[in-house]
Amino acid sequence: ALWHALSPEEKAEWESAARPRHMTGYAWFLSQALRPNPGIYLPLQGGTMQGNIYMAKHRLLHLPLPTDIQEAASKAYADALILPATQVEPSHIGAATFDDLQDLINNTMSAGRTSGGLIEASSAAGNVKVNLGTGFIKITDSPNGLTRSFNWPNTIIVAGALPGNIIDKETNYIYIDYSAGVPVPKATTDRTTIELNRMFTLGRVYRDGVTLHIVNSGVNLYNHMRNNHERLIGVRGFERASGGVIAEKLVRYLTSTDGVFYLGANKIATTQQDTS
């Protein structure tokens, strides 16, 4: 059979068999289709093929380059093939429950913003504009739920007194909500209603009449480790965890015990000192 004549289920089986060999299903299919059996029978339909048969290695020599268009439909399929994350397997031990790239994303990534999403005053007094942005979000309220990337459009949240409006004399939390099946920017004055998985914050707005006090302070996924390190350095500095006790031994002489300190996320051990 030709590749383009296979059913989606048959192609999926070839893709699955090819992954341990670090090949695409199409490449593995061709490697088997072109391997002569003792009867020199090539399981191909239609078209012609020429090449020297090398029986010792069970292969054909001097075949056209793989990039040549020998069979247009199969080449078009191979060129356009994008493997889903569920078909990319990181290394695992035995029959692991979570054995593909999508599982890794679901189990280790939080919902949050990756770009855009700036909150600013709109042209109408008291209204807020949430600029278009990108992010990842879980489609179920589960910490291991399916996690998908998405974009959201420019969105205006109007001032008013109804739930979901930018309410006067209140702190309004701006967030992305997926609970209805489509991620959209929303506002609430009750932060406890913002779920941890299908929702994430972008910032907050305090409205005083037509004056808006805006803080862009949501859940940012990008460069998280570096940003967290810089926060620890800026807020905590060189911080003592244990030991390092300083005492007076003699006049003008000091001692200190072994100690453990942290600088950012780095653990630093010090040894006892005696200045006498």
C-alpha cells in the first residue's frame, strides 16, 4: 500500500512504532516497504521504482533523494506532519502512567500569562482595557488537567455597579477565566472566586470615580526561575538559616559557630571562626 492510502488509525500505529527508533511513521513505513524479501517483492502500488538491489544489506541503492517528489501526496503529508505532544515521549522507566510531553506539561505547568495582557485605562472614563495576550490554561479545575496554549483579544471591561464591572471604591481583580470554555478577561472584587487552574490573575484596579489606580501584577510564566531568584535577592538578601552564632571570647576577640545561609536560592555553609 501507499502511505497516503493508509487509514488514520494505521498511520498512528506506524508513528507509534517509529518513535523508539527516532523516526517519523512515514520514514519507518518506507524503510519497511523498500526492504526486499527473499522473493524481491516490493509492496508498492502504482508508479515505478529503479535501484540496485544490495542483497547482503537488504536494501536498494541509488534511490532518489527523500526530498524528491516521487509520490506527491505522501511527500505533502510528510512535509506537513506535526506530531502532537501526546506522541512525543520523554525518557521514562517501564510502563509509566505519564509517558508523553503533554503529560509533562499538564503535571508541571501552571495556568498563566506568557505575553501581552497589559491593563490600562480605556478611552471611556472609568473603563479598563485588557490588551491582547497569550498564555497557558487548564481546561478543567484540576492541577493535572489538560493544559493548552491560547490567545485572547483586546477586551474592554466597563465601569459600573454590577458584578463583573469595574466597581467604584473597590479593588477589582482582573483575571482570565476559562470556566465557560473560552478564555476571556474578567473582573471581580472577590479574589477567592478566582480558581487556581482554569483562571489566573493579570493584575488589579482600584477605581476612584473616573480615576483608575492600576497594578499589573498577575501570574507570569516566562523566565520564572530567574525572576524568583531576583525577588529573593531583592527582598531577603543574604539570609541566615541556622548557626553562625557570634560570641565574645576575649576582649576584642570574637568567635562564630558553623552556619547555614541563603543567597537567593543558593545554600551557603560557613565554618566556625575564632579571631583570637
